[in-house]
Amino acid sequence: MTETLRNICRQTLPSVAYWVKSDERRAQRFYVLICLALSSMHDRFLAVEERLGGSKNWSTTMSYYSIVHAARFLCFQALGDFPKGHGALANLLSGRRSVGLDWRQEFSGRQAGPRPGSGAVGNGRTDSVAPGTWRAVLESYLTNDLQIPDTTASIDRLAQILDCAKSLRNDSNYEALLIAHEQNHLLITEHVDRLAADMGEAARWTSELLRCALVAEVDHGPDIPEAERPAYRAMARDCVRIRAVDLIEPRLSRPSDRDNFRDYIEQFGLDGPSAGYDHLEKAIGLPGYDGLFGSKAALMQKYLEKIDEFNVFLSASAQDNA
């Protein structure tokens, strides 16, 4: 263990300490993990549907975002935060460059903490540290706390996938000269289809790592109180078996894709002792508890307001141009 890692161990990170300060925050942390997991699953399986319908560029993009959500899941699981930038996320996983963790600060709207690049760790923001530190904490958490095998190789591969995939995603998403020729082009069409298939395979592999990490969190995660583990298990099981199924399965048109999705869901298992989790849902659903989830409600309200504003603008501009 490096000297840097001795000084910045997981238990002393402000971002981790934030989430274990109260029972309510522990439940909220787990809810964030569930949301990241569901987002990753959604994009992985809907990418298959996009490819089937001929939208190869969107299939590639959705598979890529499935990988990004899974990588954020792993970082948040270990560090209580993650870097929003895709390049920074890949750098964290590879350990080759110093990166800051900045999602929690922006989500909560807080500005406390050291200035960017100072290398310090403050109350509101976990800033950049020596290269490889976050990667070492992440690897230690997955290996020692969650007891997941072969984590070094898995994190290395995930970092390499993100590194390679992010520029290809940009090309698929932004380059008009490529998007306009994804059909009926002598050179581009075949390669675009292969890219969509390969990105889908990368998302499939990543989703297996995510599944192992979520189950291990329920079984061994140190941020879940031992007495509460049955309640967390029941909550995770219902979110995967009910919410994920309702979110994804009706949108899969082929029986074979629905079968693959169901097989993936069944592999989570999450059997064993369970208990009611109304108290966890209360902590998640009510913004009155101190801390970040007041911002969750504000985020949703702001989203609704922006939707309404866009609708009003379109209606008004349509009348002006009638």
C-alpha cells in the first residue's frame, strides 16, 4: 500500500463519511447505487433494440452510456462520489492521472472545499489526489470488502474499454459525415454495424461486473448495517425484479431479447433472509431529511419546470410563425 493510500483510506474520505453519517443517508446512498444500476441495464438492453431497428449510431451511444453508468456505479460504491467527465472517469479507473470527484458537489449545489487542483480533501469536495490513489481505494474496496475476485484485471479492462469507446461514441453521436452514411454506404455501413455489435458486447461484459458488485454490496458492503441487510436485500431484489422489468422488458420486441433480459435479471438472485423496507423508502422519498436528497427533489422540480418552459416556447413560437 502506498503512502498516499495510507493517508487517504476509504473510511476517512469526506464523500464516504457523508453517506454513513445517518441511517437515512445510508439508505440514500443505496438508492443512488440502484439508480445507476438501473440506468446501466436500461441502456444495455435498449441498445439492442436500437440496433435491431437500424439506428446503429444510437445503439452504439446507448451501449457506451451503459458502460459509463456502470463505471460510475463502481466509483460511487467505493468512493461515495465520481468524476462527471468521461475522460476523468477513465483516468480514475486506469490510475494514470490525478482526477477530482465532483458529482456530489454539483448535485448538492455546495461549493465548500478546496480550490480545484489543490490536491486537498475538503468537507464539500473530494479533490484531486496523487495518480492511482482513487484506483487503489476502489480496487481495495472491491477485493477486500466486497470479496469480488479478479478485480485488478476487471478494472484494467473497464478502463481500457472506456478509453477506446469514448472517442468512438463521439464519432457516432456528433459526426454528420458518418451518421448520414450509416445506411447504404459501401465503406461505412458494415463498420458501423460492427461497432454497434462490439459496443454492445462491451456493455454486456460490463453489466456482469455491475451485477456482481451490486450483489456483493448487499451481501458484504460495510456501509450497510448488518441488522439491516435483510431490508436492503429485499429492496434491491424488488427494484431489480419489478422496477427494472417494468422499465425495460415491455420495450424489447424480440422474444430472444426478452429471454436474455430475464436470464440476466434471474442471475442477480438476491435470495435469502429479507424484511420490510418501508423505512428505507421513507428516507429516499422524503426530502425533509438533512443533506443531499433535498437537492434530489429540487433536481426533479427543475427538470419539470424546464420541460414546461420548452413546451410554452414551442407553442408560442408556433403561433408567431403560423
